[in-house]
Amino acid sequence: MKLWKKNVILILVVVLLLAAPPLLMKNAEFAGADGLAEEQILQINPDYEPWFNSLLEPASGEIESLLFALQAAVGAGLVGFVLGRLTGRKTDSGIEG
């Protein structure tokens, strides 16, 4: 099997794993730390005004969590790719280690 086919299959598996919890656990609450931090700030200082508002507000907390996890997965994949390329470049040039 070609390398790009394996990579596409792995990416699809990751996307499926990320999409499964919100789809399978419909009534679960996926709360993030941002909302909890906002509650604490408002308890300490009720007159606090945020510096800016979100440009795009996801339809639900589950979608927001999915986008955050997908962002983390893409970032980790990019870092892994770059590190792999740098490591491969060193071994291709005859330098071991």
C-alpha cells in the first residue's frame, strides 16, 4: 500500500475518533476551562468587560470541543511531520544519530 494511502486512512481514523464522542454521547456535557475561568472572573469582578469577542461562535459546546481537538491534532501532525523531515534529512546525508 502506498504511503499516501496509509496517511489518508490514518487521518480518517483520527477524524472518526474525534467525531465519535459528540455523536455517541448526545446528552453529555463537554465543558471547557474557558467557561469556568469566565465564571470565576465574573465572581471576582462583576463589572469586568472582555477585551474582545469571538469572531465565530460554534453552534454548541460539542462542536467547539471538536474544533479544538482537531486543531490540536493538526498542530501535532505538523510538528511531527517537520521533526520527521528534519530527522530524515540528517540520516539521508550520512550523519547518524
